[in-house]
Amino acid sequence: MGVTLRSVWKTYKRTAVLQDVDLDLPTGKLVALLGPSGSGKTTLLRILAGLEVPDHGAVLFDGEDVTRRPPGVRRAGMVFQHYALFGHMTVFDNVAFGLRVLPLKNRPLPWEIDTKVRELIHRVRLDALESRYPSQLSGGQQQRVALARALAVDPRILLLDEPFAALDAKVRVELRRWLREFQRELGITTVFVTHDQEEATDIADLVVVVNQGRIEQVGSPSEIYERPASAFVFEFIGRSNVLPLNAREGKWAHDLLSRVLPDSVSSSETVRAYVRPHEIDVHRLRDRGTAVKAVVERVHPHGAVVRLVAREAGGEHRWEAEISRDRYEALKVNIGDTVYLEFRSVTIFTPHRKVVHSWTLDPVREEFQQPQRG
């Protein structure tokens, strides 16, 4: 089922929580609503569920206006952050609850309910636990019970509010990948809220980045990371080095990056430069004029990569570089050592113009190539 939001606004106590939201969600996709706390993503999910009504705008399910229809009528299955299971009911009874409270004319026969509930319990891999109570289950098991209960009423859309937030790291990774496979098997349009960028990019088909009640960008995980539409998206998705370039007496604050700014950018403007950690090369010797001298302050081995934090010599800026373990072992870098950082690419945002300039270093000519408009 495809979902469309048109010019959706929502205000609480004169504070605009959602502002003119337009969104199209294709059928059968797993969609992540990603953003910081207070960005409006949970309110957006509740509007999709029918738990909130927008002040303005429309919500369409397959072209049908459901803006003011309650959850039961629009058939939206909701899984809450803390599962909201009934503690006095067994796993079986929790899953069966939604079917048993349907109006009599729509309610399946008792044997049909039993059959459907057992099938769902089997699908979420809880066959041996149907007689247990929520207090006897792990967090991951409770999550799967909540999911089965939401699916019991044959929803047209599945909505999950921070579904993995209450789980420990290992279980969170296992369960989110299980959900990815399970959702593909079902083919149901699924939307989940998260503030965890790794979680969103790991399993979502489509990522919707929300900030201060507005949609910053919509795209696949790779599009969001490789072609961010704003400075906020660049900072929020993935690791990044951020360097504000404030004009000082007509000159840019950082000599290296002053060479790549086009003439069209006035020195009176405040712009921001970004470099991904993996786009920084680390050298022991300064073999190019574009390298920045720095002193290593921290070393963080992280699996196949090593993250180095180095402070620019004679300056205040700290840079995080990410290199392979083999490269690190070849360099034999220790805390306190002097290194030279070379930026392979730089992205600069001019906030007032909302234009992105990207440069790639030409190692032969020792200069950045002409900017390409993003």
C-alpha cells in the first residue's frame, strides 16, 4: 500500500511540531523516519497511525483520504517503543487480543482465531513460549510478541516507534536484521522511527531525514550518505569533520580550504566545510603542499579500521581520520606523533544560498578540482 502526506502541519501549544510535510512512501518498502529527539518523527508516525490528527493537510492510503479516520478503520498496525503488552495475558492471548475485540460481524470464529494466532507465533519464532507471560520473556521476545499482535488484524501498514531502543546492542542488531527479512517476506509497507543512523541505514529501503518538523531529505541509505541535501544531513548521517569557515579580515579561517572556495562566495559569508574521516589520508612526511600538519591525540582501533584523532599543529581544530589497520601498522603512529593529513575531498555548504560545492583533490596537480554543483 502506498502512503502519501500532503502539506501536513501539526502544532502543540503554538509550537509547530510538523511544518508543511510532503511525503510519498512506495508500496511494500521498509521506511525509516530518522532524526534527533524532538524533530517530529514520532508525531509523524502517530499521524500515519491515526492516533493524531493534523491541523492542516491530508493523509492518503492508496489515494484514499484517511486523515480523520481512526486506527481501526484505516487498518494501521502499531508497535510501541515499550511494546505495551498486557502483563496478565499469555503470549497467545496477547496476540489474539486484537481479533477477539473486533465487532461481532467482523470477528473470526474461535477456531479461526486459534489457527491464525498459532501461525503468527510460529512466524515470529515463539512456538514454545505461547503459554508464557510477558514478564517471563526477554526484551527481544516481547518485541516479537508485539509485532505478531500488530499483524494479527491484517494491517495495511505496519508502524513501529523506536522498536529496538529498549534492547541491548547485540540483540538490537540481531532483531533488526530479522525484521528486515520478515518484512520482505510479508511485503507490507512498514515505517519505523529511529534516532540511530546506523539502524536506519542498515535495514531501510528508504530513509526520511526529519529535522525541526521538516523533511530534510528522502532517499536510499547510499543517496543520503553520498549526496546529502543539506549541512544538517551531512552532519547527522555518518561521521564527519566539521570546520566553520568564518571570514577574518577578508581572508578565510583555514588556508588550505581558502584555495577551493569559488569567487562567487563572498568572504563576508559564513560557510561550513565537511570532510569524512575516510576521506583523510595520513602520512608521516609532508609530500604535498595540500597536507595539514597535526599531532595525534587519540587512537581508536575499531575492527578492520583505526580511527585517529589529531589536532592541527598550532591550531585548535581536531580532525578524525579513518584508515585501514594495515595502513596504521605500516605508519606505526603513536599518541604524540606528528603526522600530515591530506583531504581527498571537501564539501562546503553556503547556508544562505543552500548550494553545495564539492571538491576532489587532484594529487598530481596538488589542487582541488573545479566544484560540481550538488
